[in-house]
Amino acid sequence: MIAGLRRRRALHRWEPRADAPAWRVMLVTLGAVAVAALVVTWVFVAYGVAPGEAWATIVRRTLLEPRGLSETVRKAIPLLLAGIGLLLAFRARFWNIGAEGQILAGAIGATAVALFTELPAPLVVPAMFLAGMLAGAAWGAVPALLKARMGVNEIITTLMFNYIALYLVRWLINGPWKARSATGFSYSERFPAEAVLPTLGSTRLHWPTLAIALVLVAVVALLLARSRFGFEVEVLGRSPEAARYAGIDAGRVTLLLAALAAGAAGLAGVGEVAGIHRRLVEPTQLSLGYGYAAILVALLARGKALAVVPAALFLGFVFAAGDVMRVSLRLPSQLPDVVTGLVLLLVVASEPLTRGRWVRRDPAEAAAATAVAPAASPVATHAGEPAPSPEGGG
Amino acid sequence: MNPAEPLQPRLSLRGIEKRYPGVRALAGVDLDVLPGQVHAVLGENGAGKSTLMHVVYGLVAPDEGSMTWEGQPLRLRSPREAIARGIGLVAQHFHLVERHTVAENLALGFPDAPFWRPTRSLLPRLRAAAERYGLALDPRALVRDLSPGERQRVEIVKALMQGARLLVLDEPTSVLTPAEVDALFAVLRRFVAEGSSVVFVSHKLAEVEVLADAVTVLRRGAVVGRRSAAEGLDRRDLARLMVGRDLAAAVADRGRARAEAIAAGPVRLRLRDVRVDAPGRAQGPALNVASLEVRGGEIVGIAGVAGNGQSELVAVVAGLRAPNAGTVEVDGREPGSGRRRRGARGQVDAGVALVPEDRTKVGVVGDLSVARNLALRHAHRRPFARGMWIDWQAVGRHSQSAVEAYDIATPSTGTPARLLSGGNVQKVILARELDRDPGVVVAVHPTYGLDVAATSQTHERLLAAAGRGAAVLLVSEDLDEVLSLSDRVAVLAGGRVVATMAAADADPEALGLAMAGVAA
């Protein structure tokens, strides 16, 4: 294998590219997904499940059957919302990994409205979405403020805020908001009918949240492409020094986009409690790690807002496929996490492939590179290294 | 050196050829460096000087050609082999670990340094090298506390301790003060007096004239001329060779007629008692009670050694930071002060242009297109902004005309700025900053690292801006530049304006003393 690699380095040279064309990025991403699928196939074999049959079952019960498809889309909703927010944050290099906590904060906000306010029935759902968005935004604004004012690393704070949100939900459903009927498991009272989202037919697809998510994706795409705010986010993400010089208020932009991102995640939390559970439940059931999977959604979309839709649908499929594997194929329930982890690893690892390619050396050059003591050339060629620019690199 | 005596060259290059996609970086270069010789390689940026030096140091493999070292064929696969032969390189940008001490950095250059306490065995050698060449260095000092000149000394000592008999210096004076340049030249002279050799890469004619025994001039990768000190070196002759045309031109005598016009003009930039405190240090403010007036049409040069308050002065004028005391007035008003302070944007709107020191990291966003970089500081205003939206078509149209007007060499306006050469990046910045007839222009080291053609274009642009009535503040360590461009020169030392004088009356010696903080 080493020898093969050496041969390859001798016959090919790595050529960096100025820009990666969209088809190439897509191809590399699909390649990463395909490799993940191969590994999963191997897992099937290892568990003694016939891979062909397993894949057929998964595809049938997540994509082909209407009910299965609705589950795939339903699981994509929180991923869409949290993912589009994270995409925005990542564009400005605000490494928010706190979407999970922001989803929970949104759920708390929505529950507070559903259970403890007396609003006219038609206003309840809008008020829940608003409260959830604000709660999520507030949850995300604290780390952003800490970063803008004191330079505290947002990766740590947003991650830690996830745990605070998790235990806050647990405390609420075991303490002040605990349902009277709850004995074994803890949960809140059931939401009144006007606080429950309509679903599509007999499925669990709460379409109002989906509609909000799609509109939000379109709005973010438009903001990034055409607005002054989008331009400021772009400059800030690529060069904080140049942003300061350009008169961009980094603190304001960071705070704004962190709040936007967290608000979107908060909306996802509203959808989960008002559309699925209809009460505040155990946090690990409320969000099945959507906040973390949304990081992968944003990475898969590679900075392109509209690409969040296929990325979220793909991960929705992974989640739905996980259910199928667990229920129909009796595979361990951790498998979807393995798949998500694999895809994440492969996507990150394949990143360099979008930035260059191997090209064949011309025969003379290859000969010089393979020869042990090149006679024609006074100096052996550096095989496989990117050629430095004529005057660059001082 | 006696030219009659036939000397075997220490290093000899024949027909060195190096091609990159689309560029012939070196086109059959011959070069002979004799023992006891300072050999200057002169050329504009992009002439191939750095590539040639990388070939000599084993960083770049030539496509064709041969090298000999003291009569033996020389093939280099890596810098390590070059070092083993006795070739040392002092690069333009230093490769030192900032958090380590001088001795630790030196130990990194010696693979044979002992694993435990690697620096101890080096100290005697360091002392010996330092004494022999007059290079004073504190081995326990942290590199991050050293001035650029001192860092360069560390690099030189490293190369000398590695046993270099040929020292290659790539643009060594670009970071040095005049006094440090003199000290460097003294070291180099002592070094060649022992029979060693120096290759001195530069585009500064004055230095080449003073230092070099022999000069090889490169243009577009080819040798266009050779001169030797024995025959006499002439600055104009060298400039002609380097640029291919007579560079007398725009920066020449502008006469004193301008002075009268300026005196009648309005004060466009006024600093009153500005104080900027240095963060977390006890040694007092970085900029202390600096007062300065610049009139429309006037170019005021700020001379001074780096670290004497220049960057704070620039930051305050450009709105990158607020002064701790005092005021900055533009056209008689204070843009966005106090609570209404709007930072750099307030200054931009008041008509303050800034050509920043670090053009690739600050001046442009490398990943963004030329078109977007041309709109970088004005994207919040018409014609680029329409409410909260940006009119990208307007940005595109503007970029087309700017690329033409400023002669920016770029494949397209959609090309990322990082793919442009340094000179063209500077043109992008100048186009953006000067195109809107700013009232105040701050230019920091505007020609640092630029070739002669780009330098003279930059000078023309700054003069033209002043001609249109802008007040220009020129911060530069290049005294020749300050004196040839400015109407007045202000010297900063220890955070204070210690002297101001008309540029026509300023003599370099008095300036040098003022820069060193010696009271005039």
C-alpha cells in the first residue's frame, strides 16, 4: 500500500485549485456518504443481516411508504431549523454547538405559553412559536455576549449551556411543572387542544413547523446572498481584521447572528413539543440529538443555505432508518449515531479533495521523480508537493 | 578584492530555468558569487529574485540548469543539504518561535543539540559568533519581545553558527531602521572580509550602491545586466536596468510653489492632545499628547521607528480605536465621538481613507472577489447599498471601471483577491480608498515590498489625492520615501511628536537623531 502510494506520488502531482466547482463539492460529498453506506453494509453483514434485504427494508420503510416518508420528513424539520441557524453562525465562524440546548430552551418557552397563559385560541400557537424563538435566542445570546465582550470561547460555553438546558427541563418536569398523573416517567401536563399543531392526515408531520422552516431557509439564503448583513457576516467569517477595518461591528453582528441561529433552534423545540409530544417530556426524548446532528447538516451544506434542505432530509433519513434498523431489523439503537459519526468524519476528511486534485505528470517529469539519481535534472523534484508561487512564501 | 586575481567562484549558477503554470519565473539565469564578495541581486517584485534564492537554498528544484559549489557540482534536495554545504538564508519573513528565547530558537537550528538542556552547549558558540561579527544578542530574551532588527540578528547568528560561508539575505533592510541598516552592513562587511560571500537581494538602489561589490539585475526572470563596483555603480543606470525605463518621473521635484497653495488650504485633519494608553503596561501611554494638523493638499510624513506610536496614531485617525483623551477632527468636526462613536465606519463616512499596513490580512479579504474587495468599506452606502440590501450589479459595474482606471492586473473581477500579486492587491486598496475623493488619506508603509513600478504608481496616486485637496498622512519607515513625497515631516518618538519640519529643509541626519529620540 505504501509502495502504491509512492508510485502514485511519482506518477501524479497534487494540483491545488483556486475554487471548487459546485459539482465537484457535490461529488465529493456524495462520495463520503457512499463510503459511509459501505461501512454500514459491512455492519449489517457483521450482525448477520442480509445486506440487500436490509437496505430494501430501509428504503421501503423510510422513502417509499407514505408513512415512512412522512417520518423521514418529520425528523428533518428540527434539523432544517437548527441546521440553517448553524449554517449562518458557522459562516461568521461563530462555532455554536449549543443548538441542542437552544432546542430545549425553545421547548420550555412554548410549554410555558401552552400551559400557563390564557390567550384566545387562535393566538396560542403563534405565541408559542414566538416564545420558543425568543427563549432559544436568549439561550444562544448569552455565549455570544460572553464572546463579544470578554472573548470567552463559544465552543465551551454553548456546549455547557446544553447541559444547563437539559437539567433545567428535567427539573421542570420533576418539580414545578410535573403532571399530577405522572408516576413512573416524568412529564408536564398535556397541552390543551389549541396548543397542539395540526398534522398532515394521520401522520405525525406537523406541517406548520415545516412551512416555517422552509421560509426561514429561503430568508437566510436571501440574507446571505443579497443583504448588507450577509456581506458583513461573510467578511467577518473570512477575516476579522479586515472586518474591523471595514467598519463592521463584530460584536453586534456576532450577537445578531447567534441570536438568529439560536432562535431558529428554539423554533425546532416548539415544533417537537407542540407537534409530537404535546407536553414537555424527558429532554433526551424531546430532542434525539437533533442539535448535534444539525452541526452535520450545516457542514454537509458547506455554507450554501439552500443545500441545508437536502442535507436535513438526508439526516432525517438517517434518523428514520435508525428506527427501522432498531424495530424491523433488530439492530442496536446506537447504529444511527455510528452512521452520523461516520458521515461527519468522512465529510470533514474529504474536504481537501474539493480543493485540488491529482493530475498525471507528463512522462519526463515522472521519470525524473522516480529515478533514484536523476542525471538530467540536478535536483530531484519534490514529488506531490504543491508548487510554490514564483515570488510567494518569502 | 583584486579583480586581476582569478578567483574560483564560491557559487556558480548556469542556465537556471524554472517554469510555473503560465510563468517563466527563471529564464536561464547565470550567476557567479566570488569569495569575499557582496553580490547584490536587484530586481522588481516578480523578477524572480526570491525564486532564484529558493533554488540556491534547496527550497525549489530548477527545471533546468546546473550549480557548482566551490568547484564541485551542487545538487540540493532540501534546505538541510544547503545548510550542510555552508549556505545560509535569512528570509524576508522570519521563521522564529515567538514564545521561545533566542537560545531556544537557535537550538532548533541544530539537530545535534543535546536532548536535555539543548541551549547550554550553544551559549559559548553564540558568544563567539556574536563577538566576532559585532552581533549583540541576549540569549535569554524572548523572541516576541525583540524588534524586527533584533529578530533578523537571530536569523543571521543562526546561519553563522551553522557554518555558513555564503549568506543569502532576502530584502533584509525592509524591516530595519536606518541605524540598524548601518549595523547590518557593518556585520556583512566583516563577514566578507574573512573571505565569505553574501548574496544580497534587494530592490533598494541606494543600499545596493553602498554595499555591493557586484550587481546582477533580474527582470522577468532573466539577467538583464551585470555591474561591478570596480567599474562604479550608478543609481540611475541600475534603475533603468531594473525597470526598463527611466524612472525619474513623478516623484521628482515638485517645487516649493505647492507650499503656498497648501498654506492657504483648510485644515482637514486636526489632532488635539490625543493620548492612547498602552494595554496592560506600566511604561506609560503608547501615544502621548500628540497634536497635529494636516491641511488639504498637504502630505505630512510620519517618520519614526516602529513602536513609537505610529500604529496608535493611525488607529485613532482611522477610527479603529478611540483615543483615551483628546479629539480627532475631520474637516472641523469630530466624527462619531463618545457614545455615538461608530468606529471605522464613522471615519469612512467622514471621508477618511486608510491604506493599511498589512495589505493582505487587513486591506483585503483574500477569499472574496476583487469586485467585493473594491466595495469592502463602502458596502453600507449608496450606490452599493439599497436599504438593507446590496446591489451586486452596482458593485460589479464599479469594479469594472476601477480595474480599468487603476490598471489592476486580474483575470476577472470575480477572481479571489488572494490570487493577485502584492502590487495588484495594493492597487485594489488604492482604488477603493482613493476613488471617492477622500478628505483625509492615511497611508501606512504604502510601498513596503512593492517593486519599483508599483511603488511609483502608488506615489503618483497619493500625490494625485493630495492634488485633489486631500490631507495625506504618510507613515513610512523608508526615509527616502517620506522625504521625497512629503511637504512636512513629523517625527514620532516615545509616543510624542518630537519634531516637525518642512521636508525640503529636513536633512536625514537630523531626522535620524530625532527618530532615535535624541532631542533636536
